[in-house]
Amino acid sequence: MGDLKRLEVKYVRDGAKALYDKKDECYICGSSELLQMHHFHSMTLLWEKWKKDNTIVIESSQQILDIRDDFITEYHDEIYKHVVTLCKHHHMDKLHKVYGKVPTLATAAKQQRWCDIRREKEYPK
């Protein structure tokens, strides 16, 4: 893997983070503590799918830096629109307990619905 010192997707996330629209409260409960961004489409799985679809083999961190903007452009909606801000409790302790550490891409709509249902029950407006 050459000079890769971190997981490939972390180099990709570094390029995407500047445009994240992280809210100031949990979508489900309204807490402003320990907020985290959750992608309904796992960035790791999207990255692996994109590499496979484009027959890309990563050999260096520079290679990732050179192509990550293409990936971000192709998956713009999944990276920036199909996301939610959750408190750590609802993100790690609840959602990921239901859908696993790296939820499959096919569960994105179910995850969104799960969040909507929890919000209706826990944080009605």
C-alpha cells in the first residue's frame, strides 16, 4: 500500500468535511451534546464500490488525493444530502446497534425512516 498511513476513506473524508452541514442539535432528541454526522450511505462502502466500478487500485495517498474530488462529485448527494446530525447516544448507542458498525448501502432509506420514527416519538415539535 505504499505510503498509506491511514484508511483510504479517511483521506476522502478530509476532502469532503469542509462542506458538511452539521447541525447544532440531534435530529432525534434535540441534544446539543456530543454531536456526530451520520451518512445513511456509508462513505467506506461508497468508496469501495466506486473503486470497484472504476477498476481503481490505490497504491499511494497522493493517488487518493488526485481522485477524491471525482468521487465526491459523483456521490455528492449521498455525502452531503443523505446525512443527519445525531448525538452520540442516538448515533453509536442506538442506530449502529440496529444497523451494524458499517450499515449496508441498501439500508439507507431504512436508516432515514428509523431516525424519523425516533424523532416523532422522542422530540415532537
